[in-house]
Amino acid sequence: MFIRVIRGLSHWSAEYLAKPIIEPMALRDIFKFRELPDSETSKPFLEHLEDLRWTIVKMAITLVVAMIICFAFRSLLVGLMQAPLRDVGSQVGALKALGITDSIVISFHLAFYAGIVISFPLLLYFLAGFVLPALTAVEKRFLLPAIFVSFALFLLGVFVCYFWLLPKTILFFFRDTESLGWAPTWTVQQYYSFATRFTIGFGLAFELPVVVLALVRFGLITYRFMARTRPYAMVLIFILATIITPTPDILTLIAMGLPMCLLYESCIWIAWFMERRSSKSIAA
């Protein structure tokens, strides 16, 4: 009896292990959008690594050149970054440099962030050049428009933060500090760290529609999935906003997270429009 049970278990386990955990058809459906045309052949893995290495080198050289150019105009950058302080008047002259090397360190930080802004299209172009061989013909048609829209949204986020949100945020904290009877004495390192990270983070937050719509276009997510998971997406957005924001206060968190939530909501309706148009074209 015991031998029969052992034989039965061994026979069952052999059949179970022989079955694939994931059906091949399911895998083909998941990766269907990555199938290359018959005229294209895949590269060896080492050639992909070599392409990735040169892509990183080109992006690094581009960023370094942009940083050198921006560093040459650091006086102009300092004036631009201190412009949001005009609403608080004398606070511009009250910025304190506490470190001996603050002038050089902050200049390098400003050159780095400004270099990201002016070289953003080239960075996207080099990144797209690495991804381009893996794209299908249909996806390649959307590549250049996607780069243009990404850069436009990035600049829009930077400008909205610089001209509207950053001055109001600085003025709020300045008045709130004075209301407690304290003298607002800010250091140059604290101010420029806050202003640059807040501005660049807001620009990157405006890239959310491009990422979401690309996932919709590739068929990885749908309108129904986005609508069903809206509460979880809002929580993740505010977690991301907590990481991006330079200060942990609730006002800055809301100022960063609320526009991202509105952008995500607009993505849901754009995804609905894209699926509806695709269904009509298939029916036609």
C-alpha cells in the first residue's frame, strides 16, 4: 500500500513538473508588441551592451558640455534663480553663504540642473537611438512626436513652477516664519537646493502623461485598468511627490501631488479617447 502511494505521488509530480507554469500563448500575448518584423534580426546580447555603453557615453558628454556652457553664465543663472525672491524684497540680500566653497559648489549645482534642461532634447534623442532598433515600424512613427511632446511638457512644468508656484511657495514660508516672530535668514545652499529641486521635479512630474499614454499605446494598460486602479495611483503619486519635493511640509507635498493627480486623471480620459478611436478604425 505504501509503495502504491509513493508511485502515485511520483507519477503526479512528474506530470505537474512537466506542465509549464506559464502557457506559451500567454507569453506571446504579453510580448506581442515587441515582436520584430521579419526583415529585422535581433542583435547578440554583447552588442546591446556595447550600444548601451556608447549611449551612456554620448549622454554623459552632452550633459558635461551643457554644464560647462551653463557654468560660464553662472551669474545669469544666479539672477534667474533669485528672481522668485522679488516678492519678499530685502530677502534677496539676506541670503547667507556659510561655507567657504559655497560659491563654486552652488554654481556647479546650478550648471548641472540648467544643463539637464537645455540638453533634455538631445538626451531623449540619444536614448531613443538606443531603443529605436527594438521598435516596430508603427512605433517608430510615434517616436519623434513623443520626444517633442515630452520636451514641451517638461518645459511647461518648469515654467509653471518657476513663474507661479515657486514665488508663491517662497512668499508663504517667508510670511509664515515672520508670523512666528522669527527673522527669515536663509542660506544660499538651502535656497538653491529648494528652488532647483522643486523646479526640476515639477518638470519631471509633467512627463506623466507621456509615460501613461505610451503604456496605453503599447497595450500594457487600458482605460478600464486605469479607472479601476485610480485610488492606488493617487497614493503612489503622493508617495512619488514626497520623494521629489525638497521639503517634507504638507503644503509643498500638495503643490506637487495635486497637479500630478490632475494629469493622471486627464490621461484616463485621453486613454479612453484613444481606445474609442482605435475601436472605430478597426470596425471601419
